[in-house]
Amino acid sequence: MKQWLSILGLVLIAVGCVPSLNPIYTEADVIFEPWLIGTWAEPDSTSTWEFSKAGAKKYKLVQTDSDGQTAAFEARLVKLKDHRFLDIILSEVMQPEPKLNGWAAFSLMPGHLIFHVPEVGSTLKIAAMNPDWIKEHLASNPGAIAHRKAAGDSMILTASTKELQEFVLRHVGGEGLFGGPMELEQSGKTP
């Protein structure tokens, strides 16, 4: 299991996600909305996002990509001022164990992935952090938020939760921190 967490962490970095070592929420920021429960999918895509209740203010997200690869995440819906965010962190990869050098496995860790949720209704719009914008912003403002360079030119945010919240709220208003949103439609309710 630890090997898969490590490999998925590398994959997330490689495909352009911007992980954070810390969550974007404190317990006071977490909300629970029953409308999120169910299976969501982009039109004309085999990729799905299935949310189920996993606690008073927590969801289990089972995400299946278009290649049929499946992983489970702990997910929390977060409200900061007038904005909603989704914070997910890997909890389980649902594929057979790969072979990975033990030292490599120990040197990697998964991070929190943060999505902006700009719209909820008949569709769920979610937008991931834009790695290109982050790289450009940090190149000209290296002290804007605590971070480390990862594999290649990828970034990992290392700021505290409070600093992460301040940074995200400062830039959420259309500057490019979040990419274009995916539009998901609910295709089924999960009990």
C-alpha cells in the first residue's frame, strides 16, 4: 500500500497537479453537503467521481480515470469566506501492488490536492490548481508561499494551513491560480 501511495504521488506531480503538504482546512472550515453524494462524470467520458459519506463532515471519493484506474481519497468540502473548495488526499489505490525499490518508496509521500468549487447545481464545477500559473508566480514572487521544487519543475506547497488559506483567497478571483473547471454531471446517487 505505501508503495502505491508513493507511486501515485509521483504520478499526480507528473500530470500537473500541485500537491500541498498541509490541508487547506481547519475543522471549523469543513462543511458537509448531501448534494455532493453520488456519482459525477464529465459528459462523454468514462472517468467518474463517486462521493459517499465517510463521517460527520467527511466524504470518501472513489475516482476512476478514463483508463479504468481507480483510487480512493478522503475528501472534505471546505468553505472559506464565500468560496468552496474540495481537499482530497489519497487513502487507497485499488490496483495490484507494483514492485518499487524500498528506498524510493520511503522518499515519497502523497499530498493534499485542492480544487476550487465555483459552481454547484445540476452540474458540479471543480477546478484544480494550475501548475503553470504557480510556477510563473513563484518565479517572480519566490516568497509568495512556502514551497519546494519536486521532480522536474513541479512544485509542492509546504505552507501552513493558515498561509495556504491566505494565498488561495488572495488569488482565487480569476488570476489563474485555478485552471478551467471540469463540469461534472451527477449520474447516480450513492446511498
